[in-house]
Amino acid sequence: MKRFTLEAIGIVSSSLRDLDQAPRQPDEGAPEAWLVFDRSVLAGLQNVQPGDELVVITWLDRARRDVLMVHPRGDTTRAQEGVFSTRSPHRPNPLGLHHVQVTAIDDCRVQVGSLEAIDGTPIVDLKPVLASEIDRR
């Protein structure tokens, strides 16, 4: 298999401090959070504005990378499934995909609503939600 390197472009600043307090999905009580970007990528935030819907791609740095089978939602009464058919954070390449809405921008910081990522989680990329962009192409 080919290996490559990813570099974080920022980190999540959140009131969520550990895995046990993090909701599994954003609609299960996830708090607002700040995406704090490195100054070197500030130009990439041009045209991002409050109200925009984005996909934040994170590196789930506290996840296990040796897991291929999980009980969905950690429920041991359910049969195990392969991680690629679940949203489990534990997987060979623990990328997190988070659909968020921008609520405020302050220099290199972007505030978003309902983000289930833990404080300090590295941000790998940020992309617009295409559903609202298709008509503008």
C-alpha cells in the first residue's frame, strides 16, 4: 500500500474534552465550536461567511487504527459489522466528516454549530457543501 503525509491546517476548539462526553452525531447534543486555522491558510478562508454549510474533514487522532469490526454505536447487543459500513471513528484511516454551518468568523477562527469533534482534534480540510453550490457552477 502507498503511504502519504497529511498536514493539519488547524484544530478544533470545543467544550468537549474527552471521548466519553462526545455525542456520536451532531444532532445528539453537540455544542458549538471554533475551527482555529493556521495563519498560513488564512487566504483559503476567503469567501467563507456566516450561514455557509461546510464539510469539515478532521483526523480523529484519538481513534484506534487497528479496528475493522465494531458493534454499531458501541451496542454489544447488536451484531458486529465492518467499520466501512458504520460511522465508527475507529478505522484504518480515522477521518472525520462533519457537516456544519458557519455562525461567525473572527480572523483565523470560524465558529460552527453542532460539532461533535473533541477539543484539539486536527483539521485536515474544509469544503463547501455541494448541494448549495451546484447551481453556481
